[in-house]
Amino acid sequence: MVMDGRSNKVILVSHCIINSNSICIGPKTPSIWPAMINEVVEVLMRYKVGIVQLPCPEQLVYGFVREGITKTEMDTVEYRSFCRRIAEDAAELVKKYLENGFRVVGFLGKRASPSCGVKTTQITLEGRNVEVEGKGILVEELENELKKRGINLKLIDFERTEVEKCLRELEDMVKA
């Protein structure tokens, strides 16, 4: 642990939590939070938790201005491999933080995201986009990579229709 005044606490977050500009066309999030989800950042600032922002695989693979697609459409060998590389790097970073005495409080994803959903994701079912229980592709790969390294990390997600509930869950995670 480094004893120079830093908090020694970090959290991994989905890219779009801190950068609404990375979201596909369609979701209401940018109209509510045009730059970032301010309330999340405020909680992390209050508890002095450093933010490790993961890259957005959807933005990097499908482009900056893109329509939303589902996990069903995204789940290709190439896309999963791309997410695995991000997850490997993130898991290695978590391992190094832990080895150096830091506390990694968890991961904050984005509910219903085909990449970063923790509780739910979007799939195509009978030609329609539906939200179902399950994890996004990046989250699945992150869990696998953390497990390979013997790391158990709490995963939660943010949902714009349950702001207060999500913020309480985040606050409980970072202050524990």
C-alpha cells in the first residue's frame, strides 16, 4: 500500500458511465446525462475512489456514430475476442492493484448493455430486441479473466430508471 495520502481505492467502470458521448444512437441516457452520469462520479468523489474507465468495445469495433444492436448480433468470434483482450488487460490491472495493496471495490456496468450489462442484456428474440437476465459480452469475459487469476470482484450495474437504488448499491460497495 502506498502511504502518501492517496485513497488506495479504485473501481472499474464501463466507458459510457463517464462518457455519454460513447453511447449508440437511441438510448435516453445522453438526454438525461449529456456528458457523464454525474451522480455516479459524485459518489466516487465523496468516497475518494479512483476511476478506471474501461474502453468501450462497441465504439471501437462498430464506430462512434452507430445504431444500437443486441448481444445476439454482436456475439461473434471476432467481437468476443476483442472483448477478451480488454478483459485480460483489465484483470491484469486489477491483479497489480491488489498485489500493491490497493482495494479494487468492484466493477460498475450498464444494465441491459450487450457488452457491459451485469444483471441484464439485450438479445434478439423472434425478430425483436428484448431485455433478458444475463451478462454482456465484455462482462462475461471479464468474469472469466478474473476467475483465472483467482480474483473475486463485486459486479453491479447502473440503470437510468432506478437511479437512487443503483446509487445506494454503489455507495454500499465503495464504503464497505
